Amino acid sequence: MTNVKIFFLIIGLLILGVISTILVRSGSEESTGPGKYDEFVTCLKDKGATFYGAFWCPHCQAQKKIFGSSAKFLPYVECSTADGGAQTKICIDKKITGYPTWEFADGTRLDGEISLAQLVEKTACELPK
């Protein structure tokens, strides 16, 4: 390799390193601060709402995505065994037949991806302004 090629290779690697560092730092700052829906999710829990899902379910992933970084606080129950081949006992006992399923304190259920507005209606929890 010529000195010019080595020089441009080093410059390129330095630029990639700086960009990677910026992206990692901006992502970690966002995930360590409070989430937009933290209080809403806490209210859902306090009102007795439970979200049943499976790690392999694309609709469950979409449901979680609505909550952004607050999803980690959801009152979530994993219904799939680790191998994805069976259902956990708690979900069998609850007769959960599809994912996602939301169950509320009054015993009613909503199946499928549920909007935040529907969750507000079922729980009287307030969305952040």
C-alpha cells in the first residue's frame, strides 16, 4: 500500500470511530432518562391492566414499540417458553389464546394491538401532555 492509501484508510477509520461514538452516546442518554410514558405505564399497572404476549410475536413487538423506552415497565407477562414451542402455565391457566392480549381489572380483555386511546378508555389513566 502506498502512503496515500494508508493515510486515507486511517482518516476513514477515525471518522467511523467518531460517528460510532456519537451514535452510542446519543442512544444511551435517551435510554437512561425517563420515558415519555413511564407514568402512564405505572398507572396501567396500578389499575390492574396486564399485557400478555410472546417474544416471537410481531404484533407484541409493535405494541411495545408504541411505549418507546417506557416499554420496559409494562405489566407484561411472557406466554412463550424459551424455545417458542409452547405456552407458559400462567397463560394456559388464564386461557390466553392470542397475542397480544390485554386483560383489565374488571376481567374484560382486548385482543390484538391496542391503541393508547383504548387503554385510556379502559383504565382512566392519563396520557402525558
